[in-house]
Amino acid sequence: MRNVSARIKNKGYMAIVAMGVWMLVNPAFSNELPNERVIHLDGTANTRDIGGYLTDDLRTLRWRQIIRSENLSRLTANDFQKLEEIGVKTVIDLRTDKEHDRSPTVWQGDNPPQFFHFPVGDSNSDWFNATRKMMKGNKFTEEQSSKLMVDGYRMIVEEGPPSYTKLMEVVLDQSNWPILIHCNAGKDRAGVAVTLIMEALGVDRETIMDEFLLTNEIARIAEKAVLLSKQSKKQRRNGRGPSASAWFPVIGVQPEMLEAFYASVDEHYGSMDAFLTELGVDQDARRTLTASLTTEQPQLVMSE
């Protein structure tokens, strides 16, 4: 009887996961926002350019050089063609080995980029195990999901430096541009990567936070959270399940997450400057990157 119950529970968990995947790729959730930095792809809902932002000394990040995204395994042939038209030369995948092997990127195009796999985190680590346990239990609260995700950003600081060091080495080499950086959902590990790049360029933290939170708008997280809540409640006999507010931190982002990342950096390294130096991005490297990845004059967005 216990085995039967476990199988039913596992099927419910898989149904919820499938629902989440469906929402990511369903045309009803494709992005139609008039946001110039959104790159519209059929197979993702969270692909965008970080060009156009201003640094502290009023230089402008160049467009179509650094792109952030989510899992690329669902892209269509037209999506790959669009990325080739943009000129993507390099793809950096920050997913775990398990995520990478389960959903590999199979490039459909004539000019595939070079691929780097720099996993942040281990699928068998305490944090990933806690995440799976929470999801399978299907009865978590907003407080529990928020805490788990905040802990995930601390995990990134503790386990991510080797991979982010390799990432920054690739970013510092202009011959690798344009670069597309992605993880699984395109919000946490890729979000930290973009945060590090913008910090190295001297973008102020308010702007970095705005960029980080843009995922919620672009990927329509609030609407997806409502649907996931309805779906998860159907999987339980008593009709109870995580609320939309409980799902939101799992599939979206909150200021507390990036704040936890910064706090953890300060705790372990003393400052962001020291952390960047640890990653191989000292002041000379930052000046060189700023000179090449920014311009003194504001740039209009390049057409897709």
C-alpha cells in the first residue's frame, strides 16, 4: 500500500513539473511585451539582452553582446536561426551535470556556436535534494519556498566560484562575443552571472536589481504561479496545495534572493571587489572589459 501511495505521489509531482514546462513553452505565455531587450523565441519565455544599461560613469552597455536565457533544449529551428542572425558565437550552460544530460541542447543551424558547460551546484547536494523533497511533498508555504530559494543563492556563492571563474574568463575574451548565458529557468544561476558582469562594469545596484527582477515581468511569473497552484491542488485528495504566492519564489525571483547573494559574498569575501578579484576579474580586467563592452554614447537597440 505504501508503494502504491508513493507511486501516486510521484506521478502527481511529475504532473506538476510537466505543467510548469508546458507553461514555459505554450504560445499563450510567449512574451509580447514591447520591451526592447526581449528576444522573442518560441521555445523560451525568458531570453533577453543586457545592453543599454548605464554604468556609474555614464557609459552604455553594448547591445547584442551578452544575452541571458533559460534551458535551450526546447528551441525551434526558427529560434536557432534567430540566434544565428544575432551572431551568437558562444553558449555558456550553468546547469548541473544531471540537468545538462537530461535536456541537452541540440543546435539546429548552419553556424553552431562554441559550447561551454560550467555547472553551478551538484544535483545531489543538500540544496537540490531539499528542493526535490519540497516539490514532491506538494504542500509547501510561501515562507518555506522563499527560504529555500534564498538558501540557493547562498549555495551559489559557496559552490559556484570555480564555474563563475571560468565564465568570466570566457566573457573577458572579446573574441567570444556575442555570448548567451543560460541555466535551467534562466533566473538564478544565469541571473548571478549577469549580476557579476554588471558589477564588473560598474553598473549601480539599483539598476542590477531592476534587471534581476525583470524576469517576473518578461516570463509572466504571477500568472504561471496561479496556474501551478491550481494544478498542484488537483493532485491532492483534500484539494489543498501550495498557493500562488508559495509558487512564486520557486519560478520567479524576489529582491531577498539577490540580497542574500550580496550578503553571502560580503560574509565569505569581504566585498564584491574582492569576490570579483577571486574570480579573476581584477581592476585591470574590469577596465579592459568596460572599454570594450560599453560605449560612451547611448546606443539604439539593434533590430532582431
